[in-house]
Amino acid sequence: MTARRFHVEGIVQGVGFRPFVYRTAAEFGLDGWVANVDGHVEGEVVGPTHAIEEFAARLRTGAPSLAKVRRVRLTGVERQSPRAAGFHVLHSALGGPDAASREIPPDAAICDACLSELRDPLDRRYRYPFINCTDCGPRATIIENLPYDRVRTTMRRFPLCAACAAEYADPDDRRFHAEPVACPVCGPRLVWAEMRGERALRAAVRTIGTGGIVALKGLGGYQLVCDAGDAAAVAELRRRKRRPAKPFAVMVRDVGAAARLTRIGAGERRALASPERPVVLLGRRRWHGRTAPLAPEVHPGLTRVGLFLPTTGLHALLLDELARPLVVTSGNLSDQPIAVDDEEARGTLATVADGFLTHDRPIRSRYDDSVVQFTGRTRITVRRARGLAPAPLPLAVRQPVAGAGAQLKHTFTLAADGRAHVGPHTGDLADQPTYEAFTASYAHLKALTGIEPEVVAHDLHPGYLSTRWAEAQPLRRIPVQHHHAHVAACAAEHGVRGRFLGVAYDGLGLGDDGTLWGGEVLVADLRGYRRVGRFATAPLPGGDAAVRHPSRTALGHLLGGEVLGCPRPYPWLVRPFTDRLDPAEVTTLRAMIARNVNCPRASSAGRLFDTAAALLGLAGRVTYEGEAAVRLEATAGDEHAVPLAHRVVRAQGLWVYDPTPTLADLLGRQLDGEPVARLAAAFHQTLATVTAELVARAVAEGAPRTVCLGGGCFVNRRLLTEVKGRLRAQGLRVLVGGQVPVGDGGISYGQTAVAAARLAGKG
């Protein structure tokens, strides 16, 4: 007989791994024990050598679906631990030797087995909203410390009843060592005013069914819920939440219900039903008049809608009772962090909700819903949060590093020992509440992972709150240029070694020359970059005010765009646009542009999208980042069009796209009566063609043939599809982020990748 110690690293706590080890050991006739130790799993096995080897192989390849096994090590045992015969699950132990191996399980949406029990009148958990098992339920949102045991979660205040304790101790039960296990006798209870349990649920159902808005306490924070088919209810939610235009997510009962509303591909179907249960952006089906299942106010003027399936038993019960799609959106006021504390929620959401459906299980960590979309078979992560974060991503990193992130769509990253934990989406880091949400989340994830950064990477922009936070840390600082971080995030996710060609299109980011960039072509590796192409610059009259008012950006391009040998559009082309604007404002803006007063210049692809949208009458004032571009993409739809005029020139040693001919052609064809949809499509095709030309010229001068795409503009499905197609037609390898958000939510991962490469002294 042989004795061996085994040590398993990865996401192996909170995913049913110890029960799996127990059953596997029993199958191979092995004695021994298993326990959670710090952030990993370890134990001993005693038996024939060949059985132990097969046991170890099974740990690597047959783990539960929620587990992510990174490494299994077998070592000799000098002195076998004295145990009774058989195999045992022991109490967890603190103080393991390798704190950096801690990996935190994300929350998992309700599984099919629990859903079946929830709807079974004969089951003891019939209609119990907090039903869960080893395959589903809260994880990251309830963990207070590791190793993962009930006593170190917010479930510690709910002692197990005899029936739940028996399930918890039964190796053949699906709830064997399921730490959040609960039932109506011993678990959390719903609350609505003075009502509890089923009465509370029915009060919420009545409120939603009669056009009201309910604040619901979900997994990672409060959510606001109303009938997605009730135009008045949705409009009222917009008014109260101060969110006039940004689309709402819609929850539906199952994939079949989603398919009746939208067009769903195989990848989208898998994502909808996955344990991560993200919001999936889908093309809606056409419907007309009063039969429309979703009110137009859910996604005003857009052709795509974000759908997701129930994440908890509570959501499933609401959908079963109401039998209609529900708006389920973040429980906050616009631009504020999602509420997690009960008292905070009642204060913040008192003017929004008609009632509160809450419960007595505390939320330890704030996690909004994740958002993904597909372009063909390519999955793009728009927001990495519940269900995805904080699961680690591979990264070539040794020395512990923190990435501070950007300003918009903020995340942070903690990395060490070959793994990077991207923290949950915080939102736009623009005020004190969001900043405090970020710092609290950072402190908690740092404690859970055991990563103590020695270096912090941050953006170049001195005004970002993330930069100011990094400057206040007692750590070595490594500044990373914004667009280098974008393309480095893509390269690092795909394991690119050495040089690559990066294309970064977004709104704004500070360049290394002190100007604002946003339409960049870089020859890069993870350590550094060289700018080889860009968009021409144009003034932003009023600075941030131009971002909120695309008409200002359009005037900046038309009246003050960089002169690269091509005359600006004739006044008779510009006049129909300026005639739509306030004359006094136009006069003021003309003077500002002519005198260069508060008119920072930017080479921004995102602001060029804003310009095109303004010229076509699609966006006068925007209420959220990217709104003008979203409307332009929706207007283009699947329309086919001839590209607009365009010009790529050599200037100051770079290849520069001059959009002046493009905008002049857009205005001219608009005057000729060409439909707006066709012009919007033509603009997309033009930018894709321009991108292919910029890349081709860089490659002709020796740039690498691997292209990494990054930046928020590539959330635009049409642009991404057209750019990928044109670059692949040149025989180039084209990569885009899949697990890492392609927009600013991926900046922290890119910053961390750059810092790690510089510390290691390699690309």
C-alpha cells in the first residue's frame, strides 16, 4: 500500500470539489481524507499505486462543471496521518503555505435540478426562493473569508436544520457540503413591509402586475423590476431612475421565451443557459403595434435587446407568476453604484421603487450583471461581473501587481503567480460613492486572494480617480498609456508573445505626447509600443461638453479639423447642419474653435462616430457614453452601401486618416436625398476600409501580421465584423478580447499585463 499527499489548485472551493474527491476516492477504493486548506484543496490517499495515479488523473479531468483545476500535485507522505479506515471530509484549515493560490468561485445561476425542485409541489423546497446546491447558488457575493465554509460566509447566521444537516453530511446527496444550503425551515426569508415568505412574494407580484416598480434584493445587489411590456411602467422607471435612453436588460423565463423575442445563435443559446447567466445582447425580432411583447421604451430606437434567464429561485418564481418578460436593471440611480445594503437601498431607491422585496441574507460583495454579445462565433465580453468575476484569467506575471483601471466602466485587477483576478465592474469612476465602492471591493478581493501588490499600474491621465488612487498607494508605480493597455489586454488574453499590431479605437485616452488619442494603430509588445497610424485630430469645443453634445464634436471636425492637404467641406454643405442648431451657440462655438479656447484636440474614432451621428440627425445630446455610436449602428442595421470618400496620408512620420473627404461626402449624399440608414452603413464600411488601409501600410513597412483589436468602438458589431473580414482577407491573424472586456473594463488587465512584462524585462 502507498500513501500520497495531494494538493489541488484552481477554483476548487465552493464548487462541489470535496464531494467529488470523496466519491472518486471511494470509487478507487482509497482511504484518506480531503479538506479545504486556505484557498485550495488538499488531502491524503492510501491504497495501491496504480489506483492513486488513476485517482489523480480523475481530479485533473473529471472535476465538477463549476470547478477550474489549474494544478494537481502528488507528494510522498513521510508519516501517514492517523485516521479511521475509509475516506473522510475534514474541517477546513487556515494558514496554508501558498496564499497566492487562492481563487474565488463566482456565483452560479440556479441549476436545472434546483429549478425542478422549486416547481415540484411534493418537494420540501417547493417555491423556496433561496434554493441552491453544490452546482449553483451564491458564492463570491457571500464569501467573507477563505477557506470556503459556511462559517466564513454571510450564511453563518442561518444554522442548519436537521433535514439540511443530513443532506449536507450525505455523500450521495447533491447538497453534500453545499455551504449555502438552506430551506424554508432554517434559511433566509423574503420580506415585503410587514409580510414574510409567500405573502411577501405575492405582494411583489401584485405590484409589478399592476404597473408598479419593485426593488428586489438579488445576488450581488438590488435590482429594479417592472413589466417589460408595460410602456407606462418602463417610462416611469426611466424617469425615476434618471436614465432617459440607455437600454434596459430584460429577464425571460427560458431559452424558448428568448427565442420568441430575438434571433438566437448556438453560442448565444449556450451563454443564456450557462451557469454564468450573463445578459446576452441579441437582435430582436420584428413586431408591430399592440402585440409587441416588449415596450419600445425598453430599448428606444435600437434593434438589439439584452436578455437573460433567471439567476435565482426568486427570479424564477416571479417569472412563473407573472408569465411575461420583466425589466431587471441595476438597483441604483443613474451613474451610481448598485445598492447592496438594505438601509442604503431604502434610502437611495425610496423615490424609485413602489415597494421592496428583500430578505435577511446579507450581500458581502457588490456584483452587477455581466454582459456579453456575439459576432458570428466570436464572444465579446462587454461587462465582466456576476458569474464571471472574480474567476482568474491566465497572465504571465510573477511579482504581485495591481492594475488601477481607467475612469469609465471601471474595473481593477490583482495578479500574481500566473493569474489575474479582474475585479467586478464598478461603473464610471466619477464621484465619491463609486470611488468608495471601488476601494471597498479592492480591499476585500485583496484579502480573499492573499495578493499583496508590490507594484501598481495606472493610466497616464492625472485627472482619473484611479490614477489619483494609485498615486496614493505606498507602492512602486508603472504608468501605462491607455491605448497600449487596450491592445495589450487583447494580446495577453490570447497569449501573444513578442510583437503585434494593435488597433485601438475608443472615445478618449491621454497619449504620451499629452494630447487626447482615440484612433490609434500601434506596433507593440507587452512592454512598449510605437505609434504608426492615427486618425486626424479635431477640436472638442468645451472639452467634456462636446462629449455630451455630439453636435459640438461635429462642428469641431467641420470647422477646425486637422488640415492635411484637403480643403474643409464647402459652407453650402455645412449650412444645412448648422441651420438645425441654435444660432447663438453656433456663433459661440465658431469663435471658440477659431481662437482655440477650451478646444482640446483629439484623434478619436469614438468622437468621429459621434460626429457622423450628429450630422445624420441621430444624436443632439447624449445621456450615456457611446449613445450616439449605438444609434448610428442601429440605424445602419444590415443595410448595404457604397463606402464614403476617404483619404490616408503620410504626416509627421505616421499614416493618418483624414476624415474631411468622408464628412464632405456624407453631407453631400445626405443633400442628394440618400437614406439615413444607407449613409450610416456607408460610414461603418468606410471606417472598416480605412482601418484595413492603415494596417496594410503598416504591414508593408514591416509591422507584425498579428493584429489585436481593442477599445470600446469594437463593441460595435458591424464595425468589428467588417474590420475582421477585411483584415483576414489580407491574410492577417486578427484577435479580439473574449473573456476580457474589449472596452475600458479591460484596461486594468492590460495595465497589469504591461507592468508584469516590464518587470520581467520581456515583451
